[in-house]
Amino acid sequence: MTPNTLEQLREDLRRVESNAGKAWGVVSSGREVVDRLLPAGGLRRGTLVEWLASEPGSGATTLALDAARSAAGDGRPMVVVDRRGWFYPPALSIDWPLERLLVVRCRRDDEAFWACDQALRTSGVGAVLTQCDAVDERRLRCWQLAAEQSGAVGLVVRHLARQPEACFSDLRLLVAPSCAVGRRRVSLTLLRARQGRPGAVVEVALDDHAYSLPPPTASPRRRAAGA
């Protein structure tokens, strides 16, 4: 194989990867400063996004939840798969219409994997949010393929001491405490992206909730009561 042929194959691969998810469009991450970090200016529908942190309480779940609200902000439902009781529903927002939230509580890892896979394969779902730490990376590959099929945004929060070598997600982001004094800030690093170059870093103030929810859509029951 000649160098020119190898370079052409690489270029073809980059072009295929850059087109992944375009048919589904792009949604905001829920925070403008994060959108500026991302190559597409937001999150591509039909993709999987990893939020890595060394330990719980880092802010990774907060940022992933912002992204989930944004991806489900056009009337689509949000699915939260909770394996160990980490999800606190009031953190979602009192303005969020509960008829568009499905929380799946699982007792076993295999149940959580199956629930995420099925939710990501369901057409019309806006976002699927879960936490999983040490896991067979091939499972994430299954979730990535499922998201491509439905157009949902998969958001996976992982607390790991080291970054896994294998990566099947469209984006891998590292969330770490910031050295800034005062407000609660985190440093967000783009570790991996199918488009653009990794290594970009931004600081995010977690107490700046610039995300605004659209007016909730009234359920049929509420409309009937108000008629």
C-alpha cells in the first residue's frame, strides 16, 4: 500500500466520521461556553457523549444533565437509567414537565445496560442519561450504534481514575475541579472528538445556570382541566 493510498483512506475515514449524525442535526449542550468548545457548536443527535471525572461530585453529572435537558427540550422525552440511586429528580428543575421524564431504577448492571440500549433505540427519545464506571467498552459501542439508529443523544457519566484507551463515543470530555477562587468552577477538556482536534479547555461556572427551559407543553389532562 502506497503512502498516497493510505492518506486517501484516512481522508475517506475523516469524511465519513465528520458526516456522522448530520442527518439528525445539532442541539445545544445547555451552556454556551461548552458549545464553543465542541467542534459542531453543540451535540450531534444520534451520538454518544462521555463525561469523565475522577470522583463523584466533580460536576460531570450537572453538565450532563444540562445537556440532557437541552436535547429533550423540543418536546422529546428524557430517559434516566439509575443503577445506584444517584439521580435526584428535583435537580432537574421544577419547570420540567414530568410527563416527559422516565426514570428507570435498576438493581443489576445487565439490567441497566439493557435499559439504556432499548431507550437509545427508541425513535423520538431526546436524551438518555446514565452513570457507569468500569464497564466493557463494547457495551458503549452498542449504545453508540443504538443512538445512531434513533437520533437520541446518549450521555454517559463515568468516574474513573484513568481514561480508557478504547473510545466509541462521538465526544469524550474530562471534568476536573478548577483552581479559580470563589464560585464553583470546573475545567472541561475535550479529550476526543470525531471532528476537530482534542485538547481544547474551557472553564465552566456550575452556579451559572444560563440554560432556560421552553414553556412546558400541557398534558391532555391539564388541557382538559383548563378548558
